[in-house]
Amino acid sequence: MEPVRRRLDRSPDVRFKLDAEVTWAPSLVDEVAATGAVDTIDFKGHYGFEVEDPAALGALYDHVLAAFPDAYLEDPHDLPEIARRLGDQLERVSYDSPIHGAEDIGATPLDARVVNVKPSRIGNLRSLFDVYARCAREGRRMYGGGMGELGVGRGQIELLAALFHADAPNDVAPSAYNQDDPAGGLPASPLAPRPDAVGFRWAG
């Protein structure tokens, strides 16, 4: 809880995307949920990690679903017992890792209505705009995320998020937010643009 509390103390309006872990104690889940500051829970269910304890995984889903009734549920595990749990939650299920292009939308294990658009995974602007167009055409909600580009590429994904899904829970904060002990006085959302910036990026 301490990393969450430390960030909220310094930036009270900050919002979180958290990676779920089966080691989370129920009391920790409840404590984090009580902050009201979590927008997305990422289960990392499509990264090839072995499920060592299916019962513990199922218990994690049960507790997370109850504790975070409004959060997006990203990349759930492709298991029958998880699909049963999420059957009435599809409006807030999102996919990230399986989305490499527009053709992957709707081909996911669950008929999710939300897409985490990762420009660096999709690869080029034409394919990226195809993703935006399909989501817009089908009324799918979008939010933006980064991968490893905490420095290089950060301004670009911030600009794309501002253009295509500015009001979504975008995981594209300035790099300083990802530090173990972020300083106070970090730039707040919305970032203020610099009109004289040159190049394809957000330059706040």
C-alpha cells in the first residue's frame, strides 16, 4: 500500500492502473479500493505466465470484481472459470496484449467492448488509424498505454491519447510518475501544451 499512499500524498488526483497478483491479501485489495483512485486492474492473462494455483487466481478475480466495481478489467485469463466470472462484466473488460491491429479487435476470447490502444505494439500510423477507426465505428471505448517507452515515445503516445481518447483513463503519464519515489509537483492532467513545439509529440 505504501507506494500508492506515497503517490496520493504528493499528487491527490493521480489515478492508477495496477497489475493484479495472486499474492494480494484481501485486506490489501480493500485498502487500495478504498482510495477510489484505481481506474484499471491488469490481470496480465495473455503474457504466457503459468497459472500455478487456479483456485487462488479465481479468488483474486472474485475479490477484485467486488472491490473495484467500476474499474476496467484488462487482459483477463483465457480460462473457462474466469470467463464464467466475467460473463456479466463484458462492458468493462478490455484487451491489450492480443491487439496488434484492427483485425484483432473482436477476435479476443471474450467479447470485450474496450481496447487499450498501444501504438508501439501496433507499429505504424496506418495500422494505428485503422484501430482507431474500427473502435469509433463499432462504438468501442479506448484508452492509451505505453510499453517500455518511459522516455522515448512518451510524448507521441501522450499526443495520440489527447487526440483520440482524451477523457479515458490513459496510462501515459509523464515518466516521472513511474519512478519508485516520484517527486512532488509533477505535471498534472491535463498537460499544458507548448504551442511552439516542433515534431509529432506532446511537448508539455
